[in-house]
Amino acid sequence: MSAPIAETNRAGSETVRILVADDHEMVRHGLRALPEGKAGWQVCGEAATGIEAVDKARQLQPDVIVMDIHMPEMDGLEATKRIRVAYPQIQVLILTMDESVEAGRSAGEVGAQGIVLKSEAACVLESAITALARRQPFYPPRVAATIRSDLARPFRSRPDETAAYNVELTDREGDIVALLAKGHTSKEIGTMLYISAKTVETHRTNVAHKLGLHSKADLVRYAIRKGLIAP
């Protein structure tokens, strides 16, 4: 049975706080209406530009941000990247019209934990927010299938990434890689594994050196290919 959201929420409370970022007012209102009807969820704010999304993330510290890709001043991908660097505890769900594997890669490279197609938002947004609140990735079936197909093909990436798959990690290092790939912070991982955040950081540095992989996207790909997390 899946753990209740209350056990995995960033603040440890039962309320999941959501920020909606989209440059179209009608879309924001429509997106806002979906989670507001669910008990225990609160839409804490809205943003109409990427810059505003970054600012609202800082001010409001939501648990989940529903982020449109195409916005003025700063696009959703750049906003997501800045938010995830500054506030890694915040989970970001990307809204897009693009269901290609490239969209999934782009979202992953900036630290987003999931994608929702705008055409399917009314049907899957609740499931997507639930997944992210539980620190689980979410991809629509068509996107997930494409990603799995892409992962199944022979690896043709950089030599250092290829070499990483021949390196064996300890069980503890594998646990930490899996939790990092899911978006958990060092402090959260330390609490879950009953070790200090400083010890987690030491393991994290050792793993990065051992694998030669330093970006979040590289780490996520490694974790998926090694079966540490599901795509």
C-alpha cells in the first residue's frame, strides 16, 4: 500500500501546497479548480511569468509547482532549473503540449519530476500531483512508453556515462543515488536512512567521483538504467 501523502510531504503536514504557473489566466483558473476540490490540497498562489514563478516559489515555498513551459520573461524550463537549484525540496510538474521523449529529457535535465500533457490535464493532474507529493516521478503513459523504449536501445551517450554503468556501488550508495534521483534533499535522505546530512553529502561526493556523473539528469538516467528507480 502506498504511503499517505502526509508521511512524505516536505513540511510533514497533511496539506499539500500547490503553486500554479501559466501565462493564461483562464488556464490558471482551470488548473486551480482541479486541486482545490481535493481535501488536504491548497493552491497557495499563481504566477503568470517564469520570473514570477521563481519569486513565488521563494515567497510561498510550495510542495508542488504546476509549471507551463511557454511563459513570457522566462520560460518554464529555466524557471524550473532555478527553483530546483535554490529549493530542491520543491517538486515541479511540467505542463506541455509535447509528448516526445525530448520533452521528457528537457524536463529531467532541469530537475522536474514529471510531465502532464495539457490535453490530458483534466484527467491526470490529480494523479500527477499525488505522485510528486509522494516524491514519485510522473509521466503520461505515452511519454513513459517512449522513455522506456529509448532506454532499451543501446547506449550511445558520452564515454564517461558509458563507463559509469560498469562501476559497482555499495548498497548504501545505491540507496542514496535512488533517493537523490527521486528529488530528495540530503537532509531528507539522512532522516530516512538514519544518518547525518553531512554523511549523505560525503556519499554523494564519493558517488559523483566514482561514476563521473555530476548533473541531475545524468544521475536520473543512471538510476533508471540500473533499475534503482522506475522511469
